[in-house]
Amino acid sequence: MNMKKPLMISVSGIRGIVGHGLTPELVANYAAGVGTFFGPGPVLVGRDTRVTGEMVWHAVCSGLMSVGCDPIDLGIVPTPTTQLAVEKSNAVAGIVITASHNPVEWNALKLIGPDGLFLDEAQGLEVKQIVESKSFRYVGWDKMGRFSVKTDAIREHIESVLAIPYLDVDAIRKRKFKVAFDTVNGTGGLILPELLKRLGCELYPLYTEPNGKFSRNPEPLPEHLTELSKWVVENRADIGFALDPDGDRCAIVAENGMPIGEEYTVALAVQFVLSKKKGPVVVNISTTRAVDDIASQFGVSVIRTKVGEIHVAKKMKECQAVIGGEGNGGVILPDVHLGRDAPVAVALTLQALAESGKTISHLWQSLPQYYIIKKKVSIDSGDPQRILQKLEMLYASEKINTMDGVKIEKSDSWIQIRKSNTEPILRIMAEAPTPEQALAICNKIILEIQKI
Ligand code: MG
């Protein structure tokens, strides 16, 4: 993470390093901005396990109350738990205090509208403008917001997951799956054990204390899951699940200890849900091509969006998609709600496993096989936009998609180059039928970028 930019203010909210930019004043202003934009009424506030969460939480509640909103504290809960609670209540908004998979020194606010979806760019821009112009609608003593607490949001989330129409709880219970899981001392430890017990699983937990002391790099990428891989093998578990700290992303480790890659969490969910219910699938532009191959087997279309949960969720609502998400392990199932949800991913995976009668590695092998390589190229003072334009010119004769950065598509592979919103780097992703091919495509483009 780039230490030169300890604070980022954008249409998706604020994110920063606490003590180096993310101050209580700024947090309170943002909360007051959200309250001013949506007007007085209940606002649900959830937070992840970061040790800075409590300080930020006080500032959020103050800001909300100052503009006549009534903060309802959900406590430490996964991000999807807050989204679901907002959607199912009469709240005018929601605020989640989490920097998701960022390292422990970071924190951030994720802003939720009354429909349980994150704010889109237009809404985020309006909140940002209210904050920048300080046009808060502060209220006097007689209109001050009231504070209250709601303690059952996680229980309600679990009930919603268990109520997925094609989840056969008895069938899963009969299998008595041995499930290992690593929730990185984030919020997953507060929901997964209970959910898995309800599904009759034998539990092998790792780092489930919700104390915010992240036990590994919090992003559930294969290279960060070595401990879980060993844990799965040692305990002869049927499957391992790794979550990020705020519980919206989930990666799978197979029974042989191999991480199957977070792209395949979504691919498995798509395969399973389409076998029950046909309809459009929506994923972001960087998600594995395995999803397209699976969808075409079922004769349904795949719609792709820019990277970012809100882009996927909005499109899913618009086209009434049956399943979707992001290749980083974020599954969105509209039967529960329009947000990336790791507990949903866990339940769908166990149901697919129970029905298939296969091991998870066999189930994975039965899916179309691709390998994705993700790399970063430092651009320091270089202009990312100029580099992207040059690449576009260089590959003008190829099939190019510029929805998000530059994506060059070939018949069996693709490469995408995107500007990072958080670091002075370009993110490069290449997918091909073999790791060698993916690496070759990646290295070729890196050489070209270095020449620009
Ligand atoms: Mg997250």
C-alpha cells in the first residue's frame, strides 16, 4: 500500500491511515454528509474488527446525530450483514467502518443507500460535495438524533442464508463435512462458526478471534493461504474457506491443500445456481472466462461491468440476474441480497459439494480451466492515462475493450491493464488456458509498458 497517500477521498467514500489523514473530524463530517444527503431517520452502523474501529465509530455516530439521524449500532459484523440489515429495515442509509482487505493501519467508510446497495458514483459525488462545501443540515437540541443498539443482525443474516430456496440443509447436514476456515481475526469468526454448525459441519477454525490482529495478509489470495492449506491437510478436512476481514470475499482451499484460486468461488457459484435457475449472469470485466463458458453451457448470457461491487449489483438489479459477483471471491446472490457475501458463497459451495458427491478438487476440475496471473507495475511519476492510450494504439488491430482500463481479448486468452485507484501502479491481469501462457502474455505487456 502506498504510504505517500495516507488519505483518499473519492465518490466511494473515504479511506486512510488512522493517525495520518483519517481523523475523527473528517469521519464525523462524512457521516454528517451522508445524513444530510439522505435526511433524518435511522442509519445502521456496522464495523469490522480493526482496533481503530471504535474511535471511528464514535465519530460516525456524532456526525449522524448532529444532522438528526438516529444511529443504530450493529456492533462488529461482516459488511454484507449491514447491507442486508439496511435493505430489510426502514433505515435511510447504512455506514460500514472497514478498510476491507487493506492492512491493519487503514480504515475507511463504506456508504450504503436505503436499498442496501453501496452508493453509486452520482450519489457518492453528492455526499462528497456536501462535505467539501460543509453544507450540513445541523439540527438543534430538539431534533438531535437518538442512539440505539441492534444485536441480532448476524442471526438474521444466518437465517437469510439458510433460507436460500435451493439450499437443502438436511442434505448438507447428512454429509457431516469437515470444514476448515481462516477468518484472519476479522468479522467472519462471528458468523461462520454458527452457520457451519447449523449446516451440521465439523469445525476446524483458524484465527476466528474478532480482535483485528490480522494473522496473515488479509487479502485471501492463494499465496496468503499457506497456513490454511496445511490446516486442511493436517485435519483431513473436506474443504477450507478463507475470508477477508469484512466478510464479503471468500476463497476456497481443496481437500488436498491446494487453493483453487478466488476466481473459482464465483465460477462454482455460477455453475451451481444456473443448474437450479436459468437467467442472466453479471460479473465484472476482470472475472475469469470460466464464467462465460459455464453460462454458455446453460444457454444464458453474461453481462460484464466495470470493476466494483456497485457496478455489478446495479446491473444485476436492472437485468434481474440470478447470480453474479466479482472474480476476487465476491459472490452476489439476489435471492439473499445484492451484495458480495462470503457466508452465501460458503453455503452455495457446500450445497454444490453435497449434490455432486465429488471432492472439491474433482468439482473444480470439472469446471472450465483457466489460469489468471495478477501483477503490478510501478509507474511512479508516469501518467497512467498516457500509457493506457499508447497500449490502445499499439493493439489497435486486436479486439479491445476500454470499459475499465484496456482489455485485449483473444480467442482463448485476455489481458487487462488498469490504473489503480489506490496506488501509483498499473494492475495487470492475464488469463489463459495454462499458467505458462498467462505468464508469457503478462511479461510481454510489461516489457511494452517499460518502453513507453
Ligand atoms: Mg472485503
